[in-house]
Amino acid sequence: MRIGTFLLAGLVLATTMQPASSAEGKLVITGSSTIAPLAAEMAKRFEEKSPGTRIDVQSGGSSRGIGDARSGLADIGMVSRALKSDEVDLKAFAIARDGVSLILHRDNVVSALSDQQIVDIYTGKITDWAEVGGKAGPITVVNKAEGRSTLELFLHHFKLKASDIKAQVVIGDNQQGIKTVAGNPGAIGYVSIGTAEFEARAGTPIKLLGMAGVAASVENVRNGSFPLARPLNLVTSAEPQGLTKAFIDFTKSAEAYDLVREQYFVPLGP
């Protein structure tokens, strides 16, 4: 490992291993890579409103958000799914909603896949696009890494186990998934609808696949018709107080709705 890389890793570790700040003016927030860009924008606006406040937002997946909130390494965890039955010790605060969509390369002629076809592709029963009405060629299955809430939502919806998936590429955050599919005309992946819709409109060569006859769009997440949707939560180990409460209240308020929309998520209010 290069010395510079080692020093950088050491600085990150030093930051994340410090106890979460209960001191006035400092918050540490870790977890979901889906929520992190939104939380960072919210933190920036909150800091502008509250001079002297510093909010450190770090990604790493929803599992990290749960673990860090429980252990005290973070004041707030970011979790892009509903809490599980064994996580009820945590307090959850929804700040937005999001959907998850299958994405293909824009040049792929396949325009729709049934749930069964998606299951068969991800379990290795279908391996060529010609089997689902596309041009002949191998399918590159792109899957999310363990610990990612998008993976958990995908598995739950399609009634699969992680061991069922036969993937050629495993990625972490949404941008990795989009970059992988955009660079491989034979790839299929799944990512946040908000992120994918933004990238597609910006010219990135991907397209979103609908589900059960419903188009994959932020609008259909908003109106409740898209079947694969989830809450975006901030979590704490106890009832929030002081600066932690002030920030969470801000993220749920009308003052932050425009930031939610700019990230292509769905605000919980009007």
C-alpha cells in the first residue's frame, strides 16, 4: 500500500472511530449511499442556517448506518429501507421515499421483463438476451453487495436469497451500478429510481424498466403505484435530543423538500 493511501485511510479511520459527538456543534452521520448525497445537501443548508455547526456525512451502506448508530460511532445512521424486527431498538425517522428500478443499456431492444424473467436472469436460468426477446448475446448480471439495502429490498420483493443470485459483477453504490450498465450493452442492474431517472435525462446511456406494467418514475413512486419502493430513514439509538433532534426535524420539514426533489426522491409532505 502506498504511504499516501495509508495515511488517508488512517485519517478516515480516525474520524469514524471517534465516539459520535454529543458536543454542541458537531454531528456524525453514516450509512446508506442512496441517502448520503441528500443528507450532505441537507447538512450544508443546515450549517448555513446554524453557524458553527459541522455535520460529517459518510456513506458505506445501510448496515453501517445501523451498526454505527447502535455503537455510538455515529449520532445518526442512514438506512434506505424499513427497519427489521430485530432493529426496533432504534428510532427511525423517514425523510423521503424512493423506488428501485431495473436498468438496461439504452441500446438494448428489450423494453420490458416479467417478474419471472427477472428472477430467471438473476438466478442464472436465462443467460442470453435472445431468450427474452433481445438480440443474441450474453447477459451480464450486476448485483448489489451484501449489506446494501437495495439488495435486501430486491431479494424481498422477488422472494430470493442472496445465495440464489448468479452475478458477474457486484457493485456498491448507485453510481457504480449506473456506470457499469452504461458501459456494457449486455448488462442488467438495479438502482435508485431517482438517481437513474436523473442520469438518463442527463444523457447517460441507460433506460429504466417498468414493473407490473407501471413505468419506473419518481412520479409513480409519489403516487404509490410503483411496486418496488422504500422509505429513506435516519436512525438514532435513542430519542434524539439537542442538535441531533434539530437536524432531524429540519430534514423532515418543508425547508428541505426542494432538496429531496432535486435528488429525485419523493418528499413526505406536499
